[in-house]
Amino acid sequence: ECELTRLLQDKLQYEMRLQYMKHYFPIDYTVQVQYEEVLRPSNITRLRNGTVSEAALRYLWFHVSSQAVLRIREVLPEKHPSWKYTQEL
């Protein structure tokens, strides 16, 4: 689990996210998501204050993040500069 988290952390560094997910996307481009697909900080705080373990919160973060990457990949053409980056994620 720690090794996977470290690998993801390396891939999700601010500079890489900025390059691939901001600079290569058109200005004001949005990806449509359902309300239920958004993980808000207030929801995390509520879960953390409840009976949810830190491990369960990590798995929830991973699941939500992976679903977000899949949604982004749905709209990217294969020749887009971010295609390889999102494929590695």
C-alpha cells in the first residue's frame, strides 16, 4: 500500500498535474460529473469524525481519483499530449 501511494504521489506532483492537466487542456474546458461523484472536504471531515478508518478513507480517495482519471480519459483524443500521462495514472 505504501509503495502504491508513493508511486501515485510521484505521478501527481504539482508540476506534472499543471503541465498535463492545465496547460494542455483548453481554457474553460469542463468535464461533466454527477453530484455524487464529487468528494468534498466537508464530506471527508464528516467521515473522519465518524467511524470511518484512515485506511478506508485512503481507499475512498483512490477510488474517487481513479474514477476522475477515467472520466478525463473519456474526453481525451489519443493524440492529446496528456494521453500517456493519464494512461500511466
